[in-house]
Amino acid sequence: MKALSSPQDGIESGGGVWRFPADQPLRLDSGATLSPLEVAYRTYGTLNADRSNAVLVMHALTGDQYLASTHPVTGKPGWWTRVVGRGLPLDPDRFFIICANVLGGCMGTTGPGSTDPATGAPWGLAFPVITIADMVRAQAMLVEALGIETLFAVVGASMGGMQALQWAADYPDRIFSAVCIAGAARHSAQNIAFHEVGRAAIMADPDWRGGAYEAAGVRPEKGLAVARMAAHITYLSEAALQRKFGRELQRDGLSWGFETDFQVESYLRHQGASFVDRFDANSYLYITRALDYFDLGAAYEGQLARAFARARDVRFCVLAFSSDWLYSTAESRDVVRALNAAGCRASFVEIETDKGHDAIFLDEPALDSALRGFLASAAEKRGLA
């Protein structure tokens, strides 16, 4: 394990890459095993004497471990600096905050771009298919390696929220509380369809080379950019798109061609172009497939409440956004109903906003207030000063 400790963005930050030895393999839902396993992570704050103040934050599909640190590739601030920081809901002066790059990612955790020990070349499509549960198993291994028996909270938004629910189902005795923001208990047909469009765009790029583009010294940037453009539409509401762009033109008059006439077109192209600088195409394939496979109730004969049967001592907070059509409020309500049916303690807040799914990352005071209030109440119950 490589450990780092340096002040970044005003808060103490540590972490590195935890390398598990060959005799500690990660067993996957597919039946395959990964060994050796590497998990890249960052930490913020200090673990208290009884190791009771640790919070694990799980990132969304295209996120990474740099939730409150400057990103080493883009140079941009961390993806959740409006939530993680001094005086913010996740305060490193109070909590020891951990964020790990998910299994299959491209920022240091073992994924399709990692070296296959059997060949000495990048895994590519030889990498085994993974699930959300596999991601959580890798996180559980990291938390145990850090010497933490029980997490004060697992907090996740979007795909991270799904991981929070998976934690509650698989490791209820290792968490005190769980927060699911704009998530769901399974991936819908609509979301699977959008992911298939993105994967098809990547695979249609001549530079994808059947997943072996690294060996060829190329990258399927055009396909990956289109995949990002399609996905980004789902992160915004119609109201947000209309408010931000409407039918405003990029320049005076129409081009009478197929350039970027409209501002919304320019915005999407920018999102696609900037995305390829920091993300890997094969990782996108594997992580979207893991999301598509996610159905927490499937292992319990479709009865979601049974997934939470052992989590009655866990305190839950489920948050949704009124204009989110990627993971709708109705899906969050389904989770809450299942938690109630299982006898779990669950609070639920639907936040009124026109920002869509992207409200996770935008200025949304109601989200901050709800998260701060839940964590403060749970901390009091936990006996954290």
C-alpha cells in the first residue's frame, strides 16, 4: 500500500493505492476471481480513537476517488467540494471520509485498462464482467484493510446510491447508517436502453479495435464522446435545458448546414470532448453493464424488502429530486416502502428542483440541509461529538 498525506484544497488529504496480495483474491458474481487486486482511494480528515467516525462516499458512473481533491488529469476541483469540506455536511474536522475508485474504473483501481498478470498486457475485454455487488466487495476489503470494523455511514448518489443500498443488504452489521441520493433498487429498461446506445457508439468507433485499442496506440475518442453526449442528456431535465439554452443560437443566423447552430449542441459536444480526456472507453462499457445488471431484489425472488431484512439496525436516508427522470422519485419511494416493510428506520425527502439528476452536483441548499440534518442526528445517536 502506498500512503500519501498532504494538504489539498484546504483540507488534509491522504490515500493512495491499496494492493492486496495474491492470497486475498476478489471473488466476483460471475464466478471469476481477480488477483492481485488494487484499489485507489483518497481520505479526508482523521480517524478517531475508537474508529467510529468513518464515512465511505461512493461515486457515480463517471466519478472517481477525487471527491474533494484537485483532479490530477483535469486540474479541476473535486466532484463534491460543495458537500465535503470544513463547515459542510461532510466535514473532515468531524468525520474520516473515504472515497475509492470503483472496481472497473480507470483512476487506479483494477479495471480493463489494468495489466492482466497472465499476459502482461492490458486486460481489455478479457476483464471479467463485474456487478455493483463486486464493487462493494472491493470497498469492504479496503475498509477492513484500513482497520475499520464499522462505518458510521455509507453515502452515495446515483450509482453511488445503489452501492449504498448494496452495502446495507450485504454488510448491514458493518454500517451504522446509509444515505441513497437519486438512486434506485434496480436499473430500468429505459436506462439500459440509453447505456446500450452509448456502448454501441464506442464499439462502432474504428479505433475501438475490439477493446484492444491500447495495444494499437489509439483511443476510440469519437465513440466515447458520443456516449457521453447521450448520457448527459439524461442528467438534465427538460426545464433545465430550456432555462440554460432554449433555442439560442451559437452565432448570428443559421449555418444552413450541420455545424453547431444551437448552444445546446455546442454544450453537448463540449461535454463529450472534455470527457475523453479523463475516462477510459472500456471502463465505460464495464461500469454501464454493471449498472444494467443491478437488481437488488432479484436474489430475493423479486421481494426487495427481503434484501433489507438484516438491516433493521441501520438508519437510512433516501433523497430524490422532483425533476429527475433518470432515477425518478417513484423509484426512491419503492426503496422506502421496501425499507418500511423490512422494519428499517428510513427518512425520505423529495427535493423540489428543476435541475434534474445533475442537482446532485449543483448548488441545491435543500440537499445540503437534508444531508446535514440526517448526519447530525445519526452522529448524536452514534455518540460522536
